[in-house]
Amino acid sequence: MKRRDLITGLAAAGGLAACKPQGAATPGSAAASSQTFDWKMYTTWPKNFPGLGTGANRAAELITKMSNGRLRVTVYGAGERVPALEVFDAVSRGSAQLGHGASYYWKGKAEASVFFTAIPFGLVPQEMSGWLQFGGGMELWRELYAGFNLVPFECGNSGAQMGGWFRKPIRSLADLRGLKMRIPGLGGEVMARLGVTTVNIPGGELFTALSSGTIDATEWVGPYNDLAFGFYKAAKFYHYPGWQEPGSTLECIVNREAWESLPPDLQAIVSTACSSVTHTMLAEYTARNQQALHELVAQHGVQVLPFPDDVMAALKKASDEVLTAIAGRDAFARKVFDSYTAFRTQVMQSTRIAELAALRARET
């Protein structure tokens, strides 16, 4: 009877196999492991721009190499296929499978998006990664982007930024009023409350706007990237701290259908590549920023100045007002705000007696 049951089972399995479409692959099968994909990545950065653009390149190279060419990624800089600020829509509709940029560029599509790059007086890089990976942040990010047919990944961090370049020094709160400044995200909303006219201009257009007087000030990233754009030729006053972006997380967005078409091992490769870029980019900025800052001061005569106390107090007050307003008018933003602020309150306790205390001790 056992022999008869075994023969019957084998016959049934053979019948099912015969009914399966010829050439169909199941996850983990030889056919699945040999399938290849050619993907496009659109970025919000100029092609090969140091740190940001090269970070996108690094992600593409890692994915291609780790997959042994099964998933090949070609990178297109801002403007090569679509303008910088149209990357989100292009990946959402499937014109490209991947995008690299910063989530706060999409505030007009979803107000909660700003929390996943940086918010004023918010989390520093290691705290941000902690919230995303172990504090519920990534789950909220993916819930938000699911409505746009996208899957987001943490994919880079430029570290704490500078406060910006100004054609005239900021000596008091009154000096901000009437200025026209490029500053995106929540930082722009905060500056607007202090009488600044704010605009969001792609990075590749900033030098021309600043040198021509179209804008009076701009923030971009920090010394490494700012030196590459040559802002010192148009403005000599470089203010700190970067209150608006204390640790700016970058994103890799994946079209959902494209993501779901990948077998599990290639999905793992994409995820791992993004994590690697986050670590490597932050290390690069840590090394390059101090070199660039020295050059800006020693060779180009840039004046590095702190914002006055009254300016910082006004910025903090306006930041709290902007965040409260966003949380009050958007239900999902409220959910993200609550998660973010709860994590920030908790993590500040350990950061204060660990990293902050160590930095203060080093200065004595």
C-alpha cells in the first residue's frame, strides 16, 4: 500500500509539473537566478556631483557588482532624462525603476515626507538611522510612499550641514527680513516666518542665481559640496550651525512593481547596497568637509560666522510653530511627528551624556 501511495503521489506531481507553463520560474529556481534586469536610476543631483551624485553612482555599482550583472543599474543625473524635481513622479509611474534624492523635496505631495530627510533642530545622523531602523520610522516611511507606488530606502547621509551662504553678514534678526534665499523643506517655512522670501532651486542652478543676485543667500550642504559649486565666488559669509538640517538622510526610491518583480536575493542586494552607501557617504563627508573648510578660509577668504543668539532663538521658536502646524493639519504627518518627537526626546538623554559630553570634554 505504501508503494502504491508513493507511485500515485509521483504521478500527481508529474501531472502538476506538466501543467506548469514552460519556462516559468519560481523564486530560488535556476531560471529565477539566471534572470537579468536592466534598471534606470534618475537622480536629483548633477551627474557625478561629489558626495551626492557619486553616492548614487556607488549604489548603482554595488547593485550591479553584487548581483554579478543580473541587476544592472544605469544612473542619469538631474536633467538628463527628467528635471531634478520630477524624479519622484518618474519613478512612481515607472519611467525609471530607481530614484535617488531627498524626501523633503516632495513636501508638496506629502507633508510628512520632510521628516525622512531632516527637520530643524532634529536628529543627527546616527540618531536618524536609529529611528528609521529601530524606532518605527522606516515602517511609517514605507506606509507613506505606498500610496505613490514607491518603496523607500535610507541611502546616504551628508551629516550636519551649514547654515548657508550670505552676500551680507547676518548680525541680527533684522538682517534676515527681506532676503531672498534658496532653502527647501521645513527650513524654508521657518525662514519665511522670519520675513525671508524662500525659493527651492535645484543645486545645479544655485551658483548662477547667487552670483547674479537673483537670490541673496543659499544653503546647500556643507563645505565639501559648497566648495565644488564655487559659492565662495559669489558670497563670502558662511554661517553656522545648520539648524535646518542637523543630519540629512538621502533616499533611494524603487518603483513598487519593479521591486516586486525581483527575486528575494536581488531585493536583499538592493537593500544592502543602500545601507552600505549610507555608511560610506557619511564617512566621506566627515573626511572631506574639514579639508574643504580649510581651503575656503585659507585660500578663498571666506568668513565663517555663527548666527547671532537672537536669530537662533527666533529660528527655534518658529521651527516649533511650523512643526505643530503641520501635525495639526495632516493626520499622517501627525503620526510621524509623534513617533519622531518621542524618539528624539528619549535619544537626547543618552546623546547628552555620551556623544555631546565627549565632544565638550575634548574641547577643554
